[in-house]
Amino acid sequence: MAAIIDKEEKKQHLEFIQNVITRMNTNSFQIKGMAVTIVSALIAIYATTTNTTFIFLGIVPTILFWFLDSYYLQQERKFRGVYNNVAGLEKDVEIKLYEMPIRKFQGGQYCFCKALETIAWLYGTIVFLLLFGGLILNFKDCITINGQ
């Protein structure tokens, strides 16, 4: 009887951890959506005013969302580490029943910098395009094509 209870408690513990992982993943997805929405809105404002400040202004929220998204990715990875240890896939850390000790998962794949560089391609591309596009639009009068 005790083995059945232990198995059920372990299953419930894994479900709790999986719910947190799902919540972190959902937050990350929503942050990406908000970043794209805000940048799109600023580009739309530029289109109506032709003030390139709005293009450059899009860089600030993009970087902020990049850091926030990296934080959620880091937290998700830590909870995956807890999940893997509770499930018995890894034995790095001793975890008690219903415990979620994410503070024990530091460095390596759990590092904030690692999460930051994982999604750098997305946010870095947006920042680059905003910066490059803003500079082109800002200095379009100075650029000559075929000597004209």
C-alpha cells in the first residue's frame, strides 16, 4: 500500500512541476507576442508620422523583453532540472517529495547568460533590423544611388 501512495505522490509532484514549466513557457510565448506587437505599433506610428525616432524607440522595449524572456527561460530550465531529478532521469540533486528547490540548479545550462544567448537570434534580429532600418530611413536623403 505504501508503494502505491509513494507512486501517486511522486506522480502528483511531477504534475505540479509540469504545471509550473507550462506556465513559464506560456509567459515566454506571451512576451514574444507583446514584443512583436509593440515593435509593430511603433513602426505603424512611424508610417503615419515619418519620424524615425519611433523606429529607434522600438529597440528599448525589445531589449527589455529579451531580458524578461530570458529570465522565464532560465526559470523553466531550472524547473526542468527539478522534474528530471524527481522523475529519476538525473540524480544531480536530492529532492524531497513536493520540494521544488530551483536554487540548487545554478550555472551551466541554468545560467541566465545561457538563456539570454539562446534567444539572441530572435531579439538580436529585431534590434538589428530596427537599428539598420532606422539609420537607413534617417539618412535616406544622404544616400545617393548611381550618382544621382
